[in-house]
Amino acid sequence: MKLCLLHSKPIFLTLLPRQVFTVCLLYEINKGKASPWHPYFLHLPHSYSILAAFGELETQALKVDYAIWAAQKAVTKAKYEWEQAFTLMKELKLKPPLLTFRAWILATGTVSSQCLCFSGFLFMLDNFNLDCYAHFTRMRMDKCLDKQAYMGS
């Protein structure tokens, strides 16, 4: 299944742009060596120091109640966003390792560290551009601006 063909599915309207971009990244990684971005992916970090990646040990090591709460909240939010996107990732037939929460955290870490987020749109700092994401963004904007199309009539 091609990602660009799924833009009309209702799931796209429920996901945030960063979730869609994370799915696009995982979809491209799923292609393996067939992806023109494969050499780039090989050089990405294998972990990120973001709160959503903290395990129980790291969270408890924070020692301050508010910091512990913030780390727990970040994990809860990341799991919620992963669960929301999971159906789409399964439809795209991503390989099982790319469907995991750990893969989601790595992909969101990549998106947040390699992108500049501005007003809900993602602009890559290193020319990493997925046509499917751009296509989706245009379709989503069109649907939001055209009330009849957005309502499904």
C-alpha cells in the first residue's frame, strides 16, 4: 500500500501533522535499501534523551515530584499518539519492529531533532522531504478550508 493513496482515509484527519510525519518516516525506513534515504537513516542516533524515552529507572532518578510527573506524562502522551497512529502503520504493512513503541519513540525523536516545527507544519532543516507528507498536508488544508469536503458531502 502506498502512503499517498491513504490521504483520503479518516485516520489522516485525526492525526497531528507530527504523527503523520513520524509515520511517513517509519514508512520510508520500512523500504530499507530501496529508499533513497537509506544512507541517511544509517547515521541516525539509536536513542534520544527525551522524556518520552525515559524508563522507570531514569524517571525515578529525577527525584523531584514535578520532574517525575512530567516524564510520566511525556511517556503517556507518546503512547497515546503511537496508539492513534498504529492502525495506519498496520495498514501500511510496516515490519513488526517498526510497529513497536520503541520504534515510535526513535522516529519521533528524529522528527523533533531534525525538524523545525512552526504553526503545525514541519520544515526539514536538512532537505529531508517526503512528497507524501507534502501531498497529505495540501489535502488536509484543502479539506479544512472546504467545509463540504471536510464534512464528507
